[in-house]
Amino acid sequence: MALSADTDFKTRLQTWLPKLVLSPSLALVLVFVYGFILFSVYLSFTDSRLLPSFGWVGWENYSKLWRLSHWETSLTNMGIFAALYIGICTALGLSLAIFLDQKIRGEGFIRTIYLYPMALSFIVTGTAWKWFLDPGIGLENVMQSWGWTSFEFDWIKNRDFAIYTVVLAAVWQTSGFVMAMFLAGLRGIDNEILKAAQMDGASNWNLYRRIIIPQLRPAFLSAFVILSHLAIKTFDLVIALTGGGPGRATELPATFMYSYTFSRNQMGIGAASATIMLMTIAAIMIPYLYAELREKK
């Protein structure tokens, strides 16, 4: 009987110990992540300004938000940034993955170089690219000091091109990560299928177009979801690189939210913009998670 009791106790301990260890972290996440998300959603329906307020105004903040030209500008910039960021990162990441999949010499070293930018924070990336692109101290100044006096590269100061500098910096940082995702997908393809296609006379172009790339569909989907999420919540890169300027040329929804919440003291409108960003991310993530769970079942 004593042995049976000890066995039951050990079994219960093994069952409950992981839950007890994880429960403090779970409680903190529930309060400081999901709790504050719900609180922000609630604030979007109140008349909060400098400090949180509990005066209910319904959908008034959302109505004001969609009448603001600044919000429309941030959405336009987001459309340009997201389309180029996702498209270029996907194309560049796939190209680099195919290149590394050829079993080239020094693959590990090259892969590390491509992945290194992802180890940096967006603040560091934005600051470094700001120095590089600044006409006074960066690329333009260096080229002119070398004698190419007609060289100009003032995109970071130009309203029409500033958003593309954000794209450049973001692609530089993230494309290596996308490459790693596609490389893992390439290495997971059954070589027997490829050998059979080659024996049937398939060219390399048809091999990639008809067999390899279609089997990378999960990697494409994962890359799209991750890049979309990063694009929507991009904030620190813009702040470090351009500060949202010149003017509002690089303002994105995240910088709009920060500006209206903490600089303009219109917390209700800022919370409304944050809620719209949250719903946009959820609209991307929920179908993806549902498809993943359904596939596992």
C-alpha cells in the first residue's frame, strides 16, 4: 500500500509540477499582454485624452480616426511599404535559398552572414542605415569625396522616396530569415521525386517551376504571415531611421498611434488605431493558425 501511495504521489507531482512552474509566467502574460490588449480596446470607446478616462463615447473615436488625413497617409504608406517589403523579401529570400541549396563551399559561413542582420534590433538597423543614407555623412558624401561630384542619393530627405529607404532597411534585416525558412523547405523535399523528374528529362527550370516551388507552399504561407505581422507593427525602425518624416512621408499606423497617444494627448483615437492594427493582424493570423491546426489533425 505504501509503495502504491508513493507511486500515486510521484505521478501527481509529475503531472502538476510543470503546471506549477509555468503558472506564474502564464499569469503575467494574461495580465500584462492580453489584459492590456483588452484595456486598450476598451479605451478606444472612451473619451480618454492625456490619461485614461471612463467616459463612454461608443464609435466616436473610430469615426474621427477615419476622417483624419494623417491616418489615410499612414495607411497609404503602409500599403507601399508592406507590398514592397513582403514581395522583395520573399523573392530575395527564395533566390538566396536556392543559391545555398546547391551545396556550395562555405555554405555555413555564407548562411551566417545572411542571418546576422536578424540578430540586430530594428533600432540598431535604423540608426546604421540613417548614417549610411544621410547625404551629409553617408554614401553621397563618400562618393563625392572620391571625386564623383555629380552623385546624389538623398532619398532619406526626399518626401517622394523616403518610404523606400524604410523598405531597404527592413529588407536588409529580414531577407536572411526568410532565406532560412525557404532553405529548410528545400531541404525537406524528397530527393527521389527530383531524381525521377530528372530521369524523365525535366530541365532545372521546369524542376523548380513545377515540382520544387509548389512544394514550398507552407514556407510561402509562413513567410507571408510573419512579414505581414512585422510590416503592420513596424515602429522602431521608422523612428530610428526617419522619425516618420520628412513631414509625414514615412508615417505608418504604429507611429501614428504613438503620436496621437503620447504627443497629441488623444489617447482614445490612438487606442482606436491600435485596435484596428490588432484586428488586421488577427485577420491574418487566425486563418493561418486554423489551417495549421486543421492540417495537424
